[in-house]
Amino acid sequence: MKACDELLDRLEAIGPAELPADLAAHAQVCDDCRQAVARAQGLEEGGHAVRGLRAPAELVGRIKGMRRLPLAC
């Protein structure tokens, strides 16, 4: 498996903070992988930023009261 493919697979599975040293080193010299790691870090940071947010009770009630579409199966 190519280092780029392995890096992308690992990013999806474990996130940017847990990359093995060899893949982190690869990202230092590969522009595409460096950008992929930066995007993954941004997504991770964004997830932490919104984790504590709660939807207003009125919105939650409106969504829960919406009709559901019938299941296709």
C-alpha cells in the first residue's frame, strides 16, 4: 500500500493526533498528505468546538414533531 493511501486510511480510522511516526514524517514531505492532515485537524477542532452546543428547545420540539417519511424497505 502506498504511504499516501495508508495515511488517508489511518486519518479516517484514528484521526490526525494518533498517526504513527512514519506516516507523520511522510506528511511532512508530501503536500497532498500535509493538506489532508491539516483538514482532519480542522474537522477535529471544529467537532470539539460544537460538542457543548445544544439546540434550542423550540427547535428540538419542532423537529421531533415532524412527520417521518415511510421507510423504503
